[in-house]
Amino acid sequence: MSLNKQLGMLAVAVACVVTLAFSSSTSATPYASGIQLNGVNSSFILNQGGANVSVVYDGGATVVPMGMLAAGTHTFDATLGSSWEIVCTSSAPAGWTQISDDNLTQSKYYSPRGVAVNQNSASASFGRIYVSEGLGGAVSAGGRTTTDGLYVMGSDQSDMLGQGDTAASGTIDWTTGGSNSPYKISIGPDDSIYLTDWSDAHSGLWRAPADLSGTWPNVLANNNRAASGLCDNHGSIPAVWVEGTGDGTQVYTLDEDFALPGTTGSVLRYDVGTATDYNGQPVEQTQDGTNIILNMRADVVRDADGSWWIAQYRFTESAGAPSLTRFLDGGTAPIYNSGADDNLPLLYNTYGNIDIHNELDLLILGARSSSGVYVIDIQDPANPALLDTIPQTDYVMDVAFDIAGNVYVVSNSTETLRIWSPGGNWIATTGSDGSFTLAVPEPSTIWLLVLSGLALIWFRRRVSR
């Protein structure tokens, strides 16, 4: 390795470490997303201000420090190397802090139902925030009247498509379904947005492109709809999870009305591929053979090990009606039941919404009546542990992680989208190869690199004489 390359890599490490060791200007977990390549005028979006940002080319051969940056769009020169990494470092006391502004227009929603953040780091849509508005109206805080449909923002909450107060609708009449139309959101690996409808009059599943343009196709056929919302192959859908792309696309749902013989509360799989108005029958991915998923204000996520976590609304829980369960893929009974877990005594009042961060081994569950958002450690999935509670006030309709571990919460009672950061020391790196890494430096590493940095400064002074 050349001396210049060694010095470049060490300079980046020292810059990161000094920021981590001594800065306390931000509570965010900043990261670079929304990369737009345009030669010397390439750009990225920084989700929150206060990060010390550097662009590292060819593994450290060239380093361009950008300093402490504000949230928003920033330009860089993508031609200075064959590869590059945007390195964001930050430091703050650990503890959940709201980093969004309730007075920002894009924080105001009359009756939001779902939230999701794009985590596809190789995509130009990486970092985009989506909020479903199930019932448009005048926000009580003033300054905004929303409409039914879907809103999208950049990672910095910028109105990137110029929607203003008007949601994208996909030319679909969402008002037919009332207050739960549209409802929950899942973002597929190809950036498609899958949008559920939990109403009876308009139940179903729709697919929108990342830019929300055009007419959104109906994924599941609505043949022979009954007044209850039941169709030939689905009913009212409160939750969706998406895997695969193209012909291999599979959607997994919970369903309030549709059940295969003898089951309720099961995770259902539809092998939809690229089809619209898919007529096929679902396959039970899990089977609630013990009949403990009793409230279809519910949500589902898939663990990295293939198992499924299901959250349902419970004011008080029991072993027969738990707030949180875990099923093996293909399982017929839960292998974890929070109602039977004395280690989670506070896990009550949940409101049937959940998200997972597989790299951090965390679950978040939203609650009602000012109980907050429960943060649960699932490093040992057989023994989940309550790690913390985010002090979100009032009813939590949905929750989401971004790739950096920040938490997004929508509430119909506060009429807000709020973003919470865990604080702490982080190095978030977005690469030209579509990679993303989030690292926490060890204290011993910090001081070793600080000492190395002092040696580097002395060396450069000697060379310059």
C-alpha cells in the first residue's frame, strides 16, 4: 500500500474518531441516501444535520473531507476514483430524542395509518419516507389539509416530488373505504410500494412505483366482494410483508376475513409475481392452530432467521391473547408468547404495529394512550427483552425503522409523523457498490486512532520542513 494511501485512510479514521470522541452537537444517526450520479455534480441526501462527512475514493487513495453538514442535498465529485464511500460520523448521548419538527409541513397528517422507509441501499430511492393518509382532513395544528393516499419525502423530510398537501392516489378512490383506506405499507426489494386496505368496502392490496406515478394496479383480485370485505381470495388486509422481485415476488398478509379451513390469524402467502388482479388462492405460511391471534388490528414482520413476529392490539395481554408472538416458518403454534413471559411485564396496551431491524436485532412495537413505543432486543429470539421505551405520546398507528436505526412513528391523535434517534456514536458508510454499513467504534480503538492521529500530524510537519 502506498504511503499516500495509508495516510489518507488514517486521516479519515482520525477525523471520524475526533468527531465521535468530542462532538455532541447532534442526536441523530445521520446517513447518506438518495444518491444521484451526475459526474462532478453527483449528490446525496443527508437525513439529519451535524454529521462529519467525508468522501473516500478507492479505499482511501483520495479523501475529500466535507466537514459538518446540515440536513439536505449535498454535491460531490464521483469522478475522483473508480469507487467511493460517503462516510458520516456522529456522536451524542445515548437516549431516544425526537429529531423531527412537529411544525414542519411534512410532519403533519390528519389521520395517518402507515409509515415505511426505503432500506434498499443500492437504489436511488434509498432513504425515502412514505406515509399513508387513511382519512384526509384539516390538521388541528393548522397550516395543512391532507387528502387520502400516499405521501413521499426524502430522508431529510423534503417534499421531493412537490406534492404539497395533496397525496398521490394512483387514480384510486380511497375515500370509498373510509378511515382505513389506505392502511399499512411494505416496500419491496425492487422499490415497489405495497399498500393495504383494511376497510370492508375497499379491502385489498395495491402496488405503486417508488415515484408514486400513474395508476396503481390492484394486486389481489376483488371478485365477488361481500359487504364484510371478503372476496374470493382475500378479505380486509391489516398487514403486508413483501419478498422477491419480478416473477419471484411473494406477498405475505394477515387477513381479518379470509381464512383457510379451520384457521384464523395465520400468515398467508400469495405468489403474485408481476401479476395484477391475482386470482390464486394463498398458502398458509404459518398456521395459528392455537387461535391466539384474536384482534386483526395486527402487523407482521419476518426475522432474518425466517421466523415470523406478529403483534396484535391488546389492552391487557394473557397467554391466550398475547401482544407479541413468534412462529417458525411453517409453524402451527407460536414458539414465543409474550403473554406467558414474565420478563416482559410492561408489554401491554400495544396497538398492533411492529417493525424489525435485523442487523441491530431489534423490534419496535407501538402502543396507545401515551405508553410509547417499546424497543425490544431479539438477539436471543427465544428470550426477547424490553430494552427501552420511546416516549411517544398518544396513539401510535404505525412504526418503522430506517437503515441507520432511527425510528419513525405516525399517530392519528397527535396528527404527526415523528422521527426519533437513539443517539450514541456511529459511523454510517454508503458505498458506490450499493453497500451500507453501520459501525460503533470500540473505545480502545478510538484512543488508539487518536494517538495515531497525533503521530500523523507530527510526521506531516517533519516532512513539510
